Amino acid sequence: MSDWSADAPLRDVNTTVAHNARVWNYWLGGKDHYEVDRQVGDHIHGLFPLIADVARADRGFLQRAVVHLAGEVGIRRYLDIGTGLPTADNTHQVAQRIAPESHVVYVDNDPLVLTHARALLASSPTGRTDYVEADARHTEEILRASSRTLNFQQPIAVMLLGILNFIPDTSQAADVVARLVRAIPSGSYVAISHPTTELDGEANRAAMDFWNKNATPPITARGRDEIAAFVDGLEVLEPGIVSCALWRNPDASEPSVPQYGLVARKP
């Protein structure tokens, strides 16, 4: 079941400036991108060849985190903020393979993601998905709209993968997390992935500088201590704050990438 309407208005998509959702889709091998996205994506790949590994590692982290939350913890409600364009194994697909009754709300403010919302809303018959068009910083709007689908009296997993890095002010990013955490009950979880120049990611600096001059939205890298502060007061699950490629990954051949990943529980 979903609340998406086939008559939802579609806004013009700016194809003259590269956009993160489309470039990320390009790096993941998707088809939803334009020439400007490919040009910027290729240039960044030349500056920082590991970027395609980062994109794949972030997607793998999402899959492993949801498998853990749905399978081992029993979470049945997910609020995925900064959804990006649909690709293989979106949050609802992973969760509903394990628990078909899972409810998932996606949040993004990119117009192209909106045009592909139908793919994100192909729920299992017993589950439910919804899409909220909103900026990640507008937490009250997000919480109000997502309450149509999610019962905030039951544990919820808030997925913040590759989104806090688009909030340049660290105190504002921390406030976004804090407001979301206050809204969810005890036993809920928060999953975060975030780029860094730590973890041998110095080569990422030039790529980020190029991105910020030639694409949108601008990106901010953060260190482990800054990211740890986002979940202050929560119980960070083992193995802690690590490269998202290594978080509970049984594949020892997976390369570490300069992108942190963590999952934390609200006591």
C-alpha cells in the first residue's frame, strides 16, 4: 500500500548542474543521470578513483544495517531521509524480504527522485511505503508527514545515509539528529553514514573541492569525533564507528573506504 498519487505534479529537473542523487546513481551503475552528471562524476573519479567503491560500500552498509535491524532486532518501521534515486535493494525491499509487514517512509527533496517515487513505493501487499518531499533540515515537516505511515509509539529505525554531509553547519546537523531522536521511542535506532578525510581519505579533499565548485548540494566531510557527537547519549552497536565498508561485513576482501558508518540504539 502507498500514498503516492500518479497525478503528483512533477517539477522541472535542472540538467545544467550536476546533482548528487544523479551522480551517485551514475557511480552505482544506474541509468538516471545526464551528461553533466557523467562529466562531473568522471572528473571526480579521476581525482579520487576510490569514489565508486565508496558508493558501493555505502549501499552495502544500508543492506547490512537493515538486515540486522529487521532480522535480528525486529524493527518494522523505517524513516529513510536522503533517499536518493531508486536502485537495487532499497530500504523497503531489504526490510520486506525479511518482514513483509514492514512500513517504510522515504524522504528527499530532489525533483528527479520524486519522479521515480513509484519505484520506491512498490510495497509488499502486507507492508506499506510512503514518500515525503522535504528538506532533511525540516524535521517537524518530516515527522508530521511520516506519521501517516509510521506509528511513533513503536520502535523506528531512522536512516541518515550520506545526508548529514549536505548540512554544512555541524551544530545544525547535530540538531537535526537530536530532534529526530527525541521523536522516536526507546528501542529505536539511528543509522548514519558520512564521508570523511580520515581513514586514508586525504585524496578525497581535491574531489570534494571540485564537487563544491561544480555540483550541488555542497558537501562537508567530518571526522570521527564530530560524527560520534551526533549520537551522544545513544548506544553505538559493535563494531562502533568504522568505515561503512567494514561494518559487520563478513567479506574480508572489501576495501576500507573514507566513509564512516554506525548504527546506534536509543536506550
